[in-house]
Amino acid sequence: MKYPIFFCTVNEIEGGGFYDKYCQGSGIEDGIINVGYAIWREAIADIMADAVYSDMAMVFLKNVRADIIRLYDMISYTDPDSKKYMSLIIVYLMISSEVAGTENWYEAEKAIRNNISFRDNFIYHIAEIFFKNLHNGDFGTITLDFIIDLGETYISLLTNRFFN
């Protein structure tokens, strides 16, 4: 049996090396790109691992709800691991039977909202951004716009938490 070989840093953009091309600066936009890329990189690695070596073939949102809410509650602008928590939330959502079983974002969102109630809408927008990228051609590829959108939305989530 052949397993697909996935090298994120080689195959994610044409010519490879997204990190080397876009994540080496220090400006405001670079921070947005770095955070978006960090979230994507961790989540896609776990999603790909699940696709190849599926130990979690039937994850249902109701069964992982407590884990997702715990991770969501841990997200904070003061915790450097918050990006990893966000990535794990995305993984749980994307590999769940309810979300992985549909090609339609509106059905996926309805399933997420019916099973998990988040305090703000940023998390749903992050899930939508990720879902649509996974269903847009080769799921392991990214664009700069996708990473910026993901990073901006995550930073908006952190900002909203800070002020609320």
C-alpha cells in the first residue's frame, strides 16, 4: 500500500518555501502572516496524519465538545501556546464526522453550531476559512491571502477576548 507523502514546506505553494518567502519579516503584516501560517501548519499536519493513519475515523462533535471548549477557553493573548490550541480546535472540527462528511460549508457550520456554542463568531469564521481552503483543490496548498485572512481573524479573536 502506498501512502501519500506530504512535505508541507515543499508542496504548500508553487516553488515551495512559504515560511522562507513570507515569514521572515518583523512588520505588522509579517506578524499576521506568521500567526496564520503557524495555525495552518499545525492543523494541516494533524489533519493529514488523520487522513493517512486514521485512528479517529469516527469523531463526533458531541463526543469532543468538552475538549474543544476547554481548548477554546485556554486561548489568550498571554499564552504563547494559544495558536496550537486554535490548531487543535480546527483539527477536531475538520475531522469530525459532521464536518468531514460534507462539501457544503453551510451544512458544516450548522453542525458545529448545533453541537458547540462559542461565545463569539470569530471561531466560526476561522473554521469557514479553513474548511473552504480544504475544499478548494489540493487541500495542502495555501495562498498568501488565505494565510493573511486566517491570521487577521485569529488576531481579531484575541483582541475580542482581551476587551471582553
